Amino acid sequence: MNYATQQNSGNNQHPRTETATTTAPTVRRVCPMDKKTKGRRPSAERQTEIRTDSNATNGFLKCTFLPKLKTAQSVQACQKTERDFYKSLSKLAEHYSIEPMQTRQEYAFPYNIVLAMWDMNTQQKRTNINWDGFKLVQDSRKTYFVTDERFKTNTTLFYIPIIPLFKMLQDKQRKQSAQLLLSVCSYLYHFARIPYYRNENTYLYELYEMYKDWAEYGEVEESECNKKEIEQSEMIGDKMELEISDRTNLDKFEQRLSQFNSRDTFDKECWQIACNVFALYTEYPNASIFRNAPMPEQDPYDDDSIEYVGMERYISFVADTKGWLFESLVESINSDFNELGALEEPSITKVFDGKKITAGNLDFENRLFDLLDDLKILLRNYKTAEQ
């Protein structure tokens, strides 16, 4: 994974195996069955011998046939499987607001099921941005669908720089915009639970400390410059955490929005991001960005088990997204992530077995990740009046 190239833009999930269940086989391509040719009555007279045309073999090669699907089930078992399948498909179609293809009467079992699954999967890929596949599960009692949805991060680092916000607060022309973004960051800190790089239990804190130690052994001139950048990241980071953690920013969030006056395009972008964040805060007052974080099973005694890149590693507040220190961090991050097997991303699983569907959706994640991407780009591109 190369995260370094993703700074200006916006894995695989391994579903748990269910006990005593099997997954019905699927066929990716299904072609319509040709009608049988009506046979002629045998004639009493001897027919004239006709040689096969040389193109006849080519005509045969152009034909397509349905694959043969073997089943060891009894007729009654097949009928029950078919009934369960279409009941589950009906619930799935209702939940996702899709119109399934009519296959039950038009095709014989099991081709009707294969074609219905292909159609459902095709529609979901086209309309559901979080679609991550499905399983057809068959246990001792019934047959039903299990679907997976996932927010795809596309190997993006969602790092929110703090130093640009600090500079905005010192800039008289951007004071109002800075206070508005302070409310945004306060929400991200308290409710969305975005990790802060100065907290000792975070992934980035360890990386910053590592480069702090390395700066001690660099060349004198280079080392002094690096030390200064590290000291600035610590000093401003600690000061800004006090600002962001102040809940007064949340109390004044709506007021700051209503009283905001845009002076230019940058101000309008700040206001728009704040509006979208406030709407999310109102609609999902207690939602954390980790609410649908997957919990992959890992065997501590298995040396070949996959180690995952946790969400807290690619989502965080950082000192800055420019300069030697950040470029060095990205190099280490790329090195760490390339050694790991998979990426943790917000995911949900839904079971359509006739019971109430308890899983929600990824609307919160879709909106929040987009806002994080917009915010990091906005702050990265901020320039003071002196610049």
C-alpha cells in the first residue's frame, strides 16, 4: 500500500465462518436454454441422403448451453431450498429497494436461483457504493442470504493537520473561520473519537517519539532543523489539544455558523464543511468513527495469521502534513502497512433469515470520511497573509 500518494485525495474483509453451515455453489454465467426441436415422423419412403454442410460445425460452436448443476438433495429438500431462497431474496430486495428479476417460474431449479443471485449481485454493485458481496448460507433449518457492506478507504491517510489551524487563530483575517473549524475539530475529538497524536496510547505518538530520538543522532545542521520541527509539533500540539478539548466550542457551534460572514472562497469552504459536520453531529450525536470497525479473529499461536492495519493507524490528528517530519512519518507508515496483511475498514453484515435485521448502514461513515478528506485538504492548502 502506498499512502504517500494519497495526501490530496480521499483488504479484504474475512467474514466469520458460521458453525454447521454450507455455502450453496454459484455459477457466474447463465445462458438461456434453447427450445427443443420438434422431431419429424419417420417416412415410409427412403429419404434422399443429404451431406452435412461444411458450416454446420461452426454453427454448433456458436451455441451456448446452461451448465449442469448437480444436487444430492431430494425433491422435497430442493423445493424447501427454493422456497427459503425466494423468501430471503424478497426480504433482501425490500431492504435494499431493488426489483429482482422474475426467475422462479421462468427457469427450472436450480438455474432460477443461480440467475436470481447473479441479477441481485449485479444490481447491488451498480447502486450500492458499500456493497462488498454476499453468501448464500444453508444450515440444518433453512437457506438464506448474508450480505457484507464495507466503506472502502482506498488506502487514504485521513490525517487532520493542527498547525495550520493554530496559524489561522493567529491570523486576524481568518479568526472567524478558525473558530468555526475549532468547533468542527472539537466535535471530531469528543464525539467522532479521532485519535490525537499527542496522546501516548496512539500509533502516531510512538512514531513522533521515534523520530525525536533519531534527530539526536543526525548531522549537526540538519539535526537542529529537525529538532526545531519536532519541538514545534509538540508545543503547538499540546496547546491546540487544550483548545480543541474545550467543550465551549461545541456549545457555540450553531451560533458561530449563524453569525458567520464569508469574505472569499476560502471562508465559504470553511463554512460549508462546518455546516456538513454540524448536520452530521445533529443527526448522529453519539456516533464514533469506530462504531462499525471490524473485529477480525486472530490466533495468537498461529504464526501465519493475518495482522490487520487498525483504523486508528490511518485516522488521526497530526501536527502538519508538510515538511521533513511528516514526509518521514509517511515513509515509516508505508513500510509498516506494507508488511501487514489487510486493512480494517468500517463494515457491517446483514442476515436475511426472517428475523429482524439489527445492522444499520454506513451513511455516517460515508459522510464523515468525505468530510475528513475535505478538511485535511482545506487546512493543508491554508496560507497566511504573510505568505
